[in-house]
Amino acid sequence: MAGAATDPFHLSIHERPSSAGKHSGKVTSGEVHPWNVVHACTQVRDILPLIDVQVSAGMRPFLVTPHGSGTPDLYLRAAEESAKPASLLTAWNDVRQWRRSLLEADPDQSAEVVHSHSFSSGMAAVRNFGAVVYDLQGCVEEMAMGAGQCEAGSWLARSFRVAEQFILARASAIITHGSVMRDAVLERGAPKENVFMVLLPEEWVKGDPGTAAKNVAFSETLARRYDAIYQHAFTNRKKSPAPPTNGSLVPIQA
């Protein structure tokens, strides 16, 4: 975090408010299940509008970043993290870091859904958790080419395209935010029944909740949309290997 050498978050996933009992796999029509969902994201501010909608709907999101983990209110009280440009060249090291971060935040895998917002966190999630939602703004090799980190048709670009295809095959649900990306993940072999499109307001893309988040009808509709996606992911969750844990519940250190 910018201006801080220690992790400002002090809660594990087990220390947040919990529901009475685990999800039964059934949601009554018109209701939004209070999902225990872990959001794995590099920059929390990028998903704050979504977090606000989910909290308002009664869901219980928990945030995991490369720097630490905690509940949304703890993040809002903490100093803003410094933005670091993602690099394809360090992606595999990032996968290892994400694995440590996710397993330390939820060693007993009590979260019902892991919602991943990046390639590296997605790769770590599908290899260690069952119900994973992979949320992508662009295909990893195309984003790298756009940033000048690799060339079209290069070995590096091809290798990461194949790696992302693995995520698309293992994720229980895939979220895209436009028809172009939806077609791209289908072309890469994602199962059609697992691909969902969620259109977000333009101001959200810029990190500003704007008026959309204040529109009660819009927020309720969006919450139901994510509820349906999480229901699909939970119902179709993969069998995940039990990760080694030391039994300790400690915050992730920066």
C-alpha cells in the first residue's frame, strides 16, 4: 500500500459476519443469496462499484489483493494502494503469489465462490478452488501485445493464450463485458453454458460509481445477475485438491 509498509487488513475470511449454515445450492426466485465470495483483484478501486452493489444486496464479499486481504470497509479506511502495471513477463511469479494470498486468506476454503479479476489470480484460483468465476476485460495475450510486452504470433503470446484456455476450461463461470470478448472466449474453447455477459456503465470502467450505483432498480438487477452467475458457478463447481494449510488464520503480509 502506498505510504505503508504493513498490511492494513486484519481479518481472515473466517472473521467476517457469516450466515447460518452453508449454501444449499438452491435460491428462491426473487431472492439474492448472501454469497460468501472472495474477490481476487489487483486494484480494489476497480471493483468498488460492484462491491457496493453486492453489499447492498446482502452478499458478503471479501477482498484479496497481492498486498493483503480484508473486508470492503477495512479497505476503504486504508491508504490507497499504488498502481503497478501488470507484466506478462512476471505472470507466473504472480500466480505463485496469488496462490499464497488466496490460501492464506481462506485456508479451509470456506468461501462459496472465488471471483477472479485477472489472469494470474484466475490461474491460481482454478488450480486450488472449486467454484471459480473468471472475469476478464481482455484476453491475456492481446493485452500484452497492446502493452508492447510481446509480439503477435510470438512463442510468449502463444504460450499465454494456451494458459488462458486452461483457465477458461476449468472456471465454473466466465464473465465478459461485451459481445467481442464473449465471442473471443468462445473461440478459445470456453463452454458456451459457462459464459455470461454483464454490461457495466461506462463510468464504472473509469472507477467512478457515478449515478448508476445510486439507481436502486439498476443495482438490484445487477445483483440478481451476479447472483445467477454465482449460483451457476457453485452448482457446477469443480473438485479441487485440498491445499496444505498450517491451521493458522493470519493476515497476508505486504
